[in-house]
Amino acid sequence: MKKNILISLFIFIAILSILNSCAKTSKKSSATEDKRTLYANDIIPFFNDWNLILGDGSNAGVANMFKHKDFFYTANDGKGDWVVFKAPNAGDTHGTSNNCRTELAQVKKWYPKTANDTLTATLKVMNVSVTGDARVAASYSVVIGQIHSADGHENEPLKIFYKKFPDHDKGSIFWHYEINTAGEDNSGRWDYSTAVWGHDFSVVGSKESSYPEEPIDGIALGEEFSYEIIVKDGIMNLKFSSEGHETKSFTKNLIKSEYTTTKDIPQQTRELFVPIGQDGVERKNGYTNEGLFFKLGSYNQTNGKSPEINRNWCSGAETHNGDIEKQYEDGNYAEVWFKTARISVSDAAVSNQGYFKKND
């Protein structure tokens, strides 16, 4: 009898030991899973369509299972996960640009006449540079979405901006169309700016450290909004939406220009660009024969170059001689968080490798 009791007790202890071991293994496995790195492609699974350009000027390629502590990573705001794009006022730049970017560039290009391509995004801007000359139109701004040409002059038929002056609570959203300059000389190219919420690009300060009136219908830092870009049959269709704001829609013909003579140059351009020699005209067929591609991210428009070089694009902002850590410490950077994004690419799209060969 005693022997049977001892055997039963031994079996019971053995079972308890096995169960305890299994529980520990389960907890360890769960803890390991909790500590698993969250990558951008876990949040927005579309990175096969892009190369990621970083704020040090490098091409990181397809950004699946990739992060960079200074420029590209994920964050949680207590409500959900976001993909973070961050770019200082001064870092190494990509291609011939004056400005630093952490930005996705589409690996395929498409032609506007035969296009049926879409890019949508929901995002919030978390920071723009706190320094810069207020008289310079590009100061305190970041481009959060683009259509870029891979060919010819490599101009940009679309740039979507967010801009906020330092003492304002709300910033402006506006979009630009840059002409595809006629002829071989691209120095006369210019942008035309259209306001979505708040001001357009042309509204600047009267002095280096004075600011215009704050936009009533502007977007605050950290406020969520969305954009949609559809290019079909040569027409670019834009839609902007945000809770508490009027939804705005715009269209622009990309294959037939409205700026083919000097008399067609808009008044805004005459005041902003013509005085600095940017007074070109556009080829009649616009971007018809150019391969175009989408971009998305944080393309910081504030730089440290002197306004004497170009009063529209050179901000004279603080850069700490390119020290990224110091720029991040005192607010001299652009940071954009993306919640969702989607791209749809037509069957007619072709490789964009030539653009990267020229600019990497």
C-alpha cells in the first residue's frame, strides 16, 4: 500500500514539474515575441514598390525588414503604430538637390498619357525646422508627397507641402506644379503654388524673424490628414481630407501645358520667381514624353544655405555644421509619421533604374 502511494506521489510530482517547465517555455516564447522588432513593412506592407533614400544621401534600397535610428523607424502614439521619416536641415543630399530627405522613390516609372496610377497616404507632420529666414518661401516646410520626372530636366509636376511658422499653432498644406521647361536650359523653371488649407508658398514674413498672419483653417503639428493622387489619361487628380476640415479636390493636365508663352506666367510667379531670373516657359506637351514616378516621406525644404543664393529656396537655417544629433536636439529637422499608404501601378509602368543610376 505504501509502495503504491509513493509511486503515485512520484508521478504527481513529475507531472507538476513538466507543467511548470512548459509554462516557463511558453512565457519565454511570449516574451521573445513581444520583443520582436516592429518594422515599417509590418505597418505598411508596400515597400517592394520603392527604394528608400536616407538623410545621409544613401540609397537603402527596398526597405523591408529595415530601420535606421536617425532617419527611418517605427513609433506608437498610444493609439496605433506609425512609420517615421526624419530628415535634418543639413545632411548629405541625394542627387543634385539642395535639401536633405528621408523619402521613398518608386522603382518603376510611368507615362502620364497612358497612366492609371494611384498613391494614397494618411499621415501627420510632427516637426518642421524652428529656424530659417521668414522671408524665404521654403523655410519651415517639408514635402510629404511628390510626382517626379525620371527623364529630361527631372522636374516635378507635383510637390505636396506642409509649412508652419515658428510662433504659429497651425500650418498650411499646399501643392506645387513645376513647369517642364522648354528647351535645354532648365534654369528658368518655376513653381506655381495652390493652397489646400491655409496659405500657399508665396505667403512669407516681412522681415527675417517676423511672420504673416496664422492660417485660420490650418493643420497643427500632430494633426492627421490624408491625400490621394490619381493620374489617369494625362490628368492628375488630387484629393485632400482631414477631420474637421473641408475636403478639397484639384485637377491638373500633365500632357497639355497652359504656360507656353511669357504672357501665360501667373502673377504669383511674376512676383516670386521672375525677379530672380526664373522666367521660363513650358513645352506645349508638358510631361507627355517623360517617365514619372511617385515619392513619399520627409523631404525637408529648410536648409542652411544663404538666402543670397536663392531667396525662395535657401533658408539660412541652423545646421550645426551638419551635426545631426545637435539638429535633432534643438528642433532643426523635419519629421513625418505615416499611418497608412497604398500604391497602385499600371501594367504600362517600366523600370526606373536609370534615375537611380544617375542620382545615387
